[in-house]
Amino acid sequence: MLTAALVGNPNVGKTTLFNFLTGSNQYVGNWAGVTVEKKEGFLNKSIKIVDLPGIYAMDTYSNEEKVSKNFLLNDNVDVIVNIVDASNLDRNLYLTMQLKKFKKPIILVLNMIDVAIKKGFNIDYEKLSQELNVTVIPIVASKHKDIDKVVDLLVQGNFSKSIDENNYDFKSEKETYNYIESILNKCAEQSSEIKKSATEKIDNILLNKILAYPIFIGIICLIFKITFSWVGQPLQDLLDGLVNDSLIPLLHSLLASSSPWFSSLLIDGIVGGVGSVIVFLPIILTLFFCISILEDSGYMARTAFLMDNIMRKMGLSGKAFIPVVIGFGCSVPAIMSARTLESEKDRKLTALLIPLMSCNARLPIYALLTAAFFPKHQGLVIGSLYLLGIIIAFIIGLLFKSTLFKKDEEPLIIELPEYKIPELRSLLLHTWDKGKGFVKKAGTIIFSISVIIWVLSNFGLTGKVDIESSFLASVGHILAPIFKPLGFGTWQNSVALISGLGAKEVVVSTMGVLYGANLSELLPKLFTPISAYAFLVFVLLYPPCISALGTMKKEYGSKMTIFSIVYQISLAWIISFIIYRIGSLFI
């Protein structure tokens, strides 16, 4: 089998080309660092395509560079497909020169030639091919223009234009760039009359010293408004009505003559548990759709640039903001994406702060309690939780910087991509990719835990018993005193929080099983507004799900994982205690 390694700088369209060649449905992001591990696919039965991480050089400085270099050195690679940004050849060809040292045939794919033309570049592809002694193919990957030429070349195997045996072992980076400049002087020229690009005009506004931060805050507020007022919440209310007002009464009537325990298992255990979570799917999908727009438009990379000064206070570069933002979606890929950071200190510190970001799994809990206690200010209250997580992470970052991570800071090196209008297909693909994970959880983890919770809450040592005499109540009564000082010390709440370590959504399903299906009517009898908010703060800050903890253990070891669990439990208890006690003085 022929193996082709796909290599290039971040954000040059490498993943788009990989998707086209392999038919993969992998998500295409629009910021540096989206590809962390190599990915494999097949063009046909005899050609394997390996998508290596996006890198700028082969200096083995970052984890991505090590992965790429080790693969090219140790695996049987037949051809290197080096994709570059045609409008940034001087920078992109630096990696090309390093790839030549591996003595492999190279197909140089010049992507975004449409952007290069708009910038006034005139490239002589044939001459460039001769100067570099590689096969050159110009394409526009986003429009699938001329990608078939890459396919034809790989299928025909006609890429082994003599392997370049020249010595490109330059003594310094400056020598390499001087050599690249001498080649481009022969092969490419740029018009002297260049108009400002649309990206430059937009950046003059979005990155303006005065306007940048108000615009950023405004965009975040708009996303919350769309999610919790205009689109997500109305759809959630509609789905909730279908489950509680239509499905459950229908099931009651259909199961009227069946065994009481079976009816309870199906309605209270399964539908009450899973249904109480699945109704929040519209909110989650709406939020991810909005975030996908930021990613695909090119604005997400700008947020890293904007946040660099703030992240520096915690000893991190602005690039660490990207894994942090991903943490608002899910802690698992966020912790994994921390690999893209250059230093071990940055990777570990970022991984410890990511769980403080409010992942989408917490949204059903927020939506449930805010709808019951703060219906007129739901978006504002949920927004305050997101903001609180950021503030707490900032404070913890300052503390860790001055104690655990006293090392030099790394500079910010991140590419600001061209702005583009997001493709609807890509937006829907990314949104569904996250949404199907939520649905999968509902059908597996949440379903399983809901059934287990029902069994433990309905059975004791003597068999079928009242819920207060059940196995679950016994465990809950032991834990309840821990949470009593925080204002929510019932055994049901204690059990719900513990079950949330399996998956945060399970907190809602557990409460649905223990309290009854119609939680919105029961919750005001069990919480006060201030104890409800303290409960939400605890949910925000206590350790993430077992999947995230497993990822942290795999990436950074047991000691750091245990430290993360201990510090988060302590932090969640202390902050919730302070909020409840201070709030109780005024309310």
C-alpha cells in the first residue's frame, strides 16, 4: 500500500484536502491547532492518506512537530503532500525546505490561489517546480477546484520526480529564508498596486484598540441571547411540553393495566431520567451553532490575540485561550488540545484551568434551575455562571503561576486566518458532531445511570421499599451533611451531585428520578433562589465527568489528576459556601 503524508502549516486547508481525498466527515476548523494527532483515511484500496498535525517547522519544539518528524523518519512514507498557502509562500516554504531533508518525493500543493491572486501575486508554477525540484499543483481546496489533479497524481503514482539530493542543511533560519527569497524572486512577483483586503478592513474594526473588547463582549452577549431567549429556549420549551404534557400522560394511559414497578421503571426511571435531559438538546445545539460560526468565520483566532495580555497575567500566552474556549464545549477535547501549546508548563496549567470552564453538559442543570427560579433573567444568570468560571480560573491561574509554575512564559505565535463566510454544511456538521455526543450520552450513560438510580431508589435490603428506606437514601444521608452548610443538604441533591461525576447531565436525570418527572414545579419547594444559585456554582466548579478525568490522567498522569480533583472539590465547596452565606444575609 502506498502511504502519502499530508503535511503543512496550521490553517492552510490541510484538513479540507484530507476530507476530500478520504471522504472523511472530520470537522474543519478555522484556527491554528485544530489537528492534534495524525489521522488516517484511504483514497482507494491501495492509497493511505495520513493527516499529520499542522506545524510551522521541524525543530521538534512542540508535540505536533515531534509527532510529524517521528512519523516521517520512522514510518514507510512514499510521498509527502505538502500543502501551502499560496498567498504566504515566503513563510510556508520554510517547512518545505525542512521536508526536503527526508529525501522523499514531494507534491507541493499551492492552496488558496484565489486569495493569492486577489493580493496581487503572479506565480510561475512551472518555474517554481523546477527551482524546488518538486511537483507543484495549484488548487482552491474550499471550492474543490483542481483537487482532482492531486487525486490523479496519487492514483497514477507519477509523483516520484527525482528525489532532491541537494543539501539544504542551512546553518541558520536567516539563511533558509534568504534562499527562499531568492527562489521567489525568480518565480513570483506581486503587483505594486494592492488594495486593502476585506480581512484587513474588518480587522481595522474588530481589532481596534478601543472597539475590540466591547465588540467581543457584545458578540458573547448576542450568543447568550440567541441561545436562551430567541431560539434555543423556545425550542426547548416546545420539546419539554411534548415530553411532559404529551408523552408521559400517554405512557400512563398505555401502562395503566401493567405492573406498577414496570410502569415506574419506564416512566419515572427511563423517561423521567433521560427525558429530563434530552429536552435541553435544542439549547445545546443552538449554542454550538453560534460557536461554530465564530470558528469557521476566522474570528476565534482573533479572540486568542485579544486575550493574550490577559492570559499573560496567568503566565500563559493567548494561544492557551483556544483550549479554554473549547472547554466551554467539552473538557475532553479541550484538555487534549492543550497539547498544541509549546511548553510543558503551559500545557499543564491550561489543563488544570479548563475544567473551571462551563462545559455544555452543565447547561441542562443551569437551564432547569434558572427556569424555575429566575425565569425573567435566565440568560443573565447563566451568563454570570460562565463569567464566574472565567474569573475563578483567572484567580487560580495567578495563584498557580506564583507557586506551582514559576517558569518563563512562551511568546504568542498564532496565525490570523482570512475571514470567510461559514459554509452551512460545515456549521451543521460541527453542530451535529457535538449534538450527537449529547444524544449518545442520553442513550447510553444517562440511560444506564437513570435505571441504576431508579433501582437503588426503589430497593433496599428487604426488597421493594419506600424511597426513604432505599439503598440510595442510605448513601445520600451520609453525604448530605457535607452540603448542608451550602444550602442544599438533602440526600437527593447529594446523590445527584455524586452521579454527575459519571456525566454532568445525569444530575438532572437523577433529580428527575428521585423527585419526580415534573421538576419545574417541585424545585421551588426544595430550594430558595440563593441556595439554587449556590448549587449551580458548585456544579460549575466541582470536578468534571469521568471521561475528562480519564483524559487528564492519560495526558498528565495520576498525581496531577488527583490534585485537580482535590482542589476543585475544595474550591467548589468554599465558593458555594461564601455565596450562600453572604446571599442569605440579604435575601
